[in-house]
Amino acid sequence: MKQATKDKLIVKGYKVVSWLCWKVPTPVSYALADIGGDIYYWVARNHSRYADYNMQIVLGEPKINGRVRLVARHSFRNYVKYLVDFLRQPHMSAEEIMEHAVGVGWEYIDGALEEGKGLMLITPHFGNWDGAAAVVGGLGYTFSTVAKDFEPPELNELIQGARREKGAIIYSLKDSFRGLFSTIKKNGIVVLLLDSPLRNEGIVVNFFGKPARLASGPGTLVYRTGAKLVLGYMARQPDNRSYYGCWEPPLEYTLTGDHDEDIKAITQAIATAIEKVVRRHPDQWYMFRRLFLTDEEVAEHNRMELERTTGKIERRSRLKNNKVKENVTNQS
């Protein structure tokens, strides 16, 4: 099959499924989503194994047991329901989405913007993050965000165009830092997802008592701009039709003047805030990949940290010795 034909089929399939999700009564589509979530859990064993392990850590269980698997399976169900909502949203206005959402904490957003240094809103892969962004846009806020590109380009335009209609300015991964930096410097709002697991880069943080590696970009942006940092989420309610959204007070952290340590402190503050949200509704956290570091990765990280710290101490010692020599020379 030629690529052009395949691309057309992908786009046509997306349009048909999106239209069906919009037209099929919500209770029916969610019932089908429950079935789809169970199938996803049992068939995609790579994803479900990671989900089970991640959920074991979140729930504080000594091993993967029936309770862990049940909550993990429910997270797959809720994820497929999120996909149904995602596919419905191109056919809905922001106002229609807001009819099903109750939110608190908007004063934290307004208060942060009044300080004039910009605002970063963060959320995990949790609940309905696209719906949360639509509500932000529906209340008149314009915001910038980052989204991966979909293939083919026509599909990408359908998906990102629907998001732009709800107030989002979207940057691709390759040019995101410059665009987000510019937004914050203009006292704008940046919205980011921040719990994607990384293997060989980023910041190692304490997450549910285990080491995990998160992206350094958000912490770097906050460090360089002085932007306020606010975490929010939109959680599905038991009636399956409504959402409860919440913006937390601005995150607090202590800066020391050390570039690396300060970015780590900011990233750790984000991780700690995400922890609290996930503990409230663990079955609405969609983490189906390996997140926590292995013992070998921890040992390698500790080795590199020791080398970095030792090198930093040696550089400081050399600078101090050079200053002493300069003072002696000047006095002579």
C-alpha cells in the first residue's frame, strides 16, 4: 500500500472514530471504554506490567497483589475514557466542556500573573488534561504548550487545530524551549505535562520514595525566568459525566544560588506535588511505562553525582588558591 493511501486511511479513520465518539451516547461509549480498557490491560502486557509495578509503589504495597492489579486495571479503563473525551472534544466548544467541570483555585493563576513574571501550569498524565487546558482557554486565558507531532501532517493539523481553537499556542518539541521562554518573559502562561519517564537525561528526584528521572526543562525555565509554578488537575467524578478541577497554591522551594541544585530543587518540588495528586486518585494516573530507576541506574547516577561534586569542589579550590596568589602578588 502506498504511503499516500495509508495516510488518507489514517485521517479518515480518525474522523470516523471521532464522529462516533461524539454521536454515541456517553454512557454507552464509556461502557465500551471499560471493556476496551480491560482488553488493553490484558493484551498489552508490557504496559500493564509497568503499570502494576508503578501502582505497587504508589499504593505502598510490598508486592504486586490483587489490589494493585485492580487499581492498575481501573487506570486503563479511565485512560480509554480519556481517549473518548479526547476524540469528542474537536466537536465541542470550550463552553460545552466547561459545563461538565467544576474548578477551584483560579485566584492562584490571577495572583501569579499580577506579579508580572509569567506562570507555568503543570499537570501529570492524569484525569483529563486536554479538558483542563480547554477550560483554561474557555475562561479567556491564552497559553502556550508543547505537543508531539502526529503523522501524517493532516492528522496533526486536525488534532492540534482543535487545541488551538480552545486557546492553545502549540510548539513542537524541537523549538519548544525558545517559544515557552518567550511566552513567560511576556508574562504569559505555559501549560506542561511533567511526569514522562526519562532514561538517560533529566533530573533524578525522589518520587514515592523511589528515584525517578524527570525532564529538566520546566525547572530550567522557572529558574531562568522567575515564573510562578502552579500544579493543577481535572479528575473524573464517580458519576462519569463531570470533572473536578483544582489549581493548587504556587509551589514553594528553596534556592541556593547553585544552578544545578536549584533546578533540581524546583523539579523535586514538582515531583512532590504530583505525588499528592496521584495519591488522591491513583486510578486516574496513566503511567504505563517504566518510570523508576533500576538499582544499576541508581548506582551509575550516584557515581556521576560523586564525580560532579568532586569536580565542583576541585574547581572551587583552584579558584580560591588563585585568588590567594593574586592577593599575595598585589601585596608584594
